[in-house]
Amino acid sequence: MDTSKGLENIDGVVWFDGQYVDWKDAKVHVLTHTLHYGLGVFEGVRAYSTTQGPTIFRLKDHTDRLFESAETVKLKIPYSKDEINKAQIEVVKKNKLEEAYIRPMCFYGSEGLGLRADNLKVHCIVAAWYWPSYLSPELYEKGIKVKLSSYTRQRGNKVSRSKAVSYTHLRAHETVLDLVCRLLL
């Protein structure tokens, strides 16, 4: 998969709302809610070349975290974990990748804008493409120096573990949901 002309020009397929579509036809509208408010979830997954063929690293763990992130932001994924796992396996196969970066993502559609997202369709995609390692092959043998971040995740806070697209809009979304619930109850 040649990415030198940009990701939008890859020849391949994307799993989009349960269907395999041509890569170049996998599009969303510019008024998609998630594009404006950032409320969506994703994972970054790797498949590695092995003697048994491409193997997805910790597939079930990544999918579990995708669903946990979605639950944290109250986004209901309309597919099962098994369907998302199968889609990840299949896009690697269909795109004939030995090694791959896999991006499952769930996001709100363009049925409306505003902080309330309760009337919006949830879309799901899984894309996979060749994305080489940041590390050169010799560094795998030689090793690298690492530095620990001073950032500390809040214990017990699911949001700090999730991969929500935008935490700021997530907080606003939670506030609106809380307000709506108080008004209705």
C-alpha cells in the first residue's frame, strides 16, 4: 500500500458500517458531529509479520478498550466486539498486508450539530495500511533510551484511560447530558 500520495489515495478497502468499501469511497460529510465536537473513540492497533502470517497484537485487549472508551463517553457501538475483531482481521487480509497499522474508530454522523448527541447515528470504520515503525531495524537490536513522562493519570478515572477524540467536548457533553437528565427527572 503506497502512502506517498496521501492516505486518501491508497488502493484497498475499509470496513465502513459493516460493509467493505473501496478505500477512496470511504467518506463522511463535512458536518459530521465528531469532526466539529470531537466526540468519538478510536484505537491504534498493530499487526506484525510472523511465520504464520500477519498477527494482530493484543486484538481483544484493544477492542475491549475501544468499547470501554465508548461506554465512558456514552457512545453505543452498533456492532459486537466479535464483529469489530473480525473486521480488523479481514481488512488486513483484504488489503494484503503483512504488517499493518489498524485504526478502528466509532464516531457520530451528520444528522445534527450541537452538544446533544442522543439523536445521531454511530458509524464505525476499520482501516488498515502499511505504516512503518518509528524505530529503525538496528534499534531493535541495539535498544533505545526511554524517559518516563511526568504526566500522571488519575486513578479510577475511566476517561484518562480511554481514547476519546476530545476530552474538552466530552466534559461539555457530560454536562449537557446531566442537565437534560435533571430536567426530565
